[in-house]
Amino acid sequence: MPQQSKYSNEQFENLFQDIIVALEKHNPSPDLAMMVLGNSLTHVLTTQVAEDIRTEMAEKFCQVLLSSVKK
């Protein structure tokens, strides 16, 4: 069963497009793009997520990321 998001498609697409535009503007190498995105994720986790659930949230994110790139 697909998971229902609490965010609208419009909210998601607008933010996603802004990030893609920034990446395309700077044309970083894949490793630089991943470093910047990784640091952005760390920033979100440390500034917006309670300390007691950060590790769990990061682990879940990593699991989803890995499953999304597996063939």
C-alpha cells in the first residue's frame, strides 16, 4: 500500500524544483552535489529534529535512499 504524504504534491514539487535549479546553476560534480546535500540533511537533522530521534531518523532515511537506488 502506498504511503500517504502529509505534504501536497505542489509543496514537494516546488521545493524539489528549487533545489534542482540551484544544482543546475552551479553544475557540481556528483561528489560535490552529494556533499552539499548531505550537509544540508545534517543541518536539518541538527536544527529541526529532536536530539533523541535524530539517529533513528537518519537511519530510516539511509534505508529509504538505499532501497531507491537498488535495481
